[in-house]
Amino acid sequence: SRMDSISNEKQNLIIVSNRLPLSVKRVDGSFQSSLSSGGLVTSLAGLTKSTQFQWFGWPGLEVRDLGDREEVSQTLEAHNAIPIFLDSTLAHEHYNGFSNRILWPILHYQSGVTFDDTPWQAYKRVNELFADAIVDSAESGTLIWIHDYHLMLLPELLRHRLTQQGKSCAIGFSLHTPFPAGDFWRNLPVRKHLIEGLLSSDLIGFHTDEYKQNFIETCASLLNARTEIPNQIQYKNRLVCTNKFIVGIDPQKFTDTLQMPEVQDRIRTLKERYKGVKVIVGVDRLDHIKGLTQKLSGFDAFLDDHPELQNKVVLIQVAVPSREDVKEYQDLERDLCTMAGKINGKHGTPLLYMHRSVPFAELTALYSVADVCLLTSTRDGMNLVAFEYVACQKERHGVLVLSEFAGASSFMSQGSISFHPANKTEMSEAIFDAISLDPAQRKSKYEYLRDFVNENTRWDSICDGKLSATNTRSAKWGQDFT
Ligand code: ADP
Ligand code: G6P
């Protein structure tokens, strides 16, 4: 029947990312898994509701023993996740060495990055190992959807292997970071390999038009690819489509959680604790690109500018531990700790700085009691925390203060207060404006953002569009994807 063929077809999707939706840890000799954090996992979570797929990725730790590998695979199987095991040195060089110390900073316009060949070789090797692991699970007609900067060579490596095996599959690639303007991308000596790697995809998705355009211009200038037709790139007899996809969240997950009795209890406690105090919340992975030092300086400037607000404002900042084996992240953590101490020493204790992960229920309670959400990214692919805050503000109509450099800002600036994160004065004024808005202004901003968040939860329809077109030509598939 038609329904059967649809559900069979839905099995024909393979998702690939470096990080699986669950991270595995070794605890007292056995294995435990917990939900991974980060925008990629959040944005794909909604998809699991209606679509079946296999999700390939690195389990996050080294597992050598075959029996242990079996155990880890079984733990993950319940979530359709399939681990690709990597030796720890190789994983370290790929993940920390190349992906996070070289590629991530360049994608986010950070200067001073030094290229090194050892991590680059590991990056290539890991992309090959991923291709080897995936090619056997794919059949002709399977849609393979690859995510993010850790796997930019994978489309080409996989295409090659699929062709060798006589399989015809559509390959999609989604980048969850910015793509920088051409001149900045030149900082990366191996840039050509990465772009060519991507161009074996049928469709490449970006978060904003700006990132997409930067990519297309790079293809034209670096590879002499033909780009006269909007959104299409012709290179070496291949036609590659590009598009912008607004990756959203599943807002219902937040509204449902807010209804839970223990979350309601927690909200009551927090409201009691912060009676008469304006609560500003920030939730970020502890990462340079989130502009956390800028946030603390801006908050410090705001407190200097408004002594009358002493004891009347609190900033609750959750800094989720991230990439802790990378030196730059360790240095940042130390700097933030020092800054937090200074601010609290100087102004009473207006800052609650938490360097830890908080449970989901606590996160939603925090979002819900906050009058303001302050996000200060110096560059950021999208920033889904902005969406999540809005999803939790049905009653309060809190104000989003959002850096103009977050991808989300290109869609949400009308409903938020935007500012330049390098300008302390501007940040201080933006915070003051946010806490001073009258209820009518707050309501109208909130309604704009609410509609935007509710209207952009469409991974499901994107996926249906793709799946119905898996057997058609790639260019057609690209159009259907929208
Ligand atoms: P990034 O992808 O750079 O981390 P985003 O703002 O797009 O930035 O996404 C961060 C995601 O991580 C959000 O969905 C947020 O809810 C989630 N998150 C934050 N803290 C935790 C946590 N303790 N556990 C799991 N997920 C978390
Ligand atoms: C960003 C990246 C994701 C990544 C996430 C968390 O959102 O785009 O690919 O998974 O950060 O980072 P981590 O290094 O823990 O995977």
C-alpha cells in the first residue's frame, strides 16, 4: 500500500554527524549515555518524532575492546545511532586539532589560527573512515544527509565509494556554522580540498543567505566554478544546488516541559527568590564565539552606568562546558572565572555564573522566569538558545537582546534589541532598554518572535520533500528540498 511504501521510504535516510545525539561515558567499568548538547542535536531532535533514520557518528570516547564496542553499540541502537569507533589519538587530532582549533575559528572569523599538517592528515583519515563505515549501509536511493564542518570531505569520499559499488544516492550537506567571506577563507591553506569535498553533494544548506552567498562566491573565485544561475554551482560536470534553511526548534517540547509540576515548583521558587529583581539569563557553550568575555564586560559597564539598579538586577549565566581538551577553551574558562569574581567583588553579587551543564527542566524554568535573555555572540551559525527563550516566554513576554552577529539576528532583529558585541556602551544601553520596555512594546516584540519560532519548525516537511524526490535527478531533488 501507499502507506507502507512511505514508511519503507522513510527508512532510507542516513544522517551523519561527528557528534551523535547521545554521548557515551565510561562510568565504573560500564557505559552510560546522555543527551549531547549543541545546536546540531537540538535542531535535528524534532525530526525523530516523525521520521526514521540511522544516525552515524563518533561516540565521543575511545572503545578498544570488542565486547565493549558491542555494549556501546547496543546502548545507542535504541536511538538508531550507530557508532563509528576511532582510535583516541586520531579522534583527538581530528576533533580538537583540526576541527576545533583550525577550522572552527576560521569559519567564525577568528584570526591568528596556525595551520599544522598532523591534524589535517587526521581530519582526512577520519573522513575516510566515516565514508568506509557508511557506504555499506547505503542502498541505491538512500538519502545521505551529512552535517557540519567536521565532515567536509565526506561527500566526495562517499560519492567515490558509492560509484565504485554501483550505488546511486543523493547526498545533502548542512553547514551549521557561518561560512566566511572569501578573503577570510583564504587563511586556510587547504581550503580548496574542503570546498571540492563539499561539491560532491547534490545540495548544500546554509543557515543564512549571507553564508550561502559567501560560499558561492568562494566556489567561483577559488575553483572557477560557474555560478551564473542563482543558487546553483556547476563544477566538473556536476550541478550542485545550494539553499538557505532556517533551522528551528521544537517549541512544544518547551511548552510541555513548562507544564510539569516539578518545573512549575521550580519556577515558583525562582520567582520568590528574585522578587523585585530583574532577571537576565544567558545560556551558551563556553566558547569564544559566544562573546562571553564581552558579555561580562558589557554587564559590568551596565552596572557602572546604573548604580541606582544595584540589587535590582541579576545575570544568571550558564556556561556549558565544551571542548575542554583545547587550550583556547581552557584559557577562556580561567579568564571568565576571574572576571566573574571581579564583577561580584565590585558590585555586590549581581552575577550567578555557572560553569556546568544544567538539566533540561532547570533550563526551561530559567528561561521562563527571565525578563531578558542576553546573547552576545561575536559570530554564530544560528543560535538556537534565542528560539528556546522565546518558546518559554508565553506569559512574561521577555525581551531578547541579541548580538547582530548571531545568524538568528538576520531573522529576529525586528522582535529583539540588537547591538554590536564589541561595544560595551551599546550593550549597556541595550540591557537598559530591555528592562525598561513597557508591556505593550514587549508584547508586540514577543508576538513577532513567537510567530517566527512557531513557523520555523519544518525539518519534517523538508525531510518529506527530500524523501519523495530521492529517485529523481539531483537538481530536481534540490528544488523539492525547499
Ligand atoms: P551551539 O550549537 O553553538 O552550542 P545553540 O544556541 O545553537 O549553540 O545551541 C545550543 C543548544 O544546547 C541549545 O539547544 C541548548 O538548549 C542546548 N543546551 C544547553 N545546555 C544544555 C545542557 N545542559 N544539556 C543539553 N543541551 C543543552
Ligand atoms: C555547534 C556545532 C555542532 C556541535 C555543537 C557542540 O553547534 O555546529 O556540530 O555538535 O556545536 O559542540 P561539540 O564540539 O560538543 O560537538
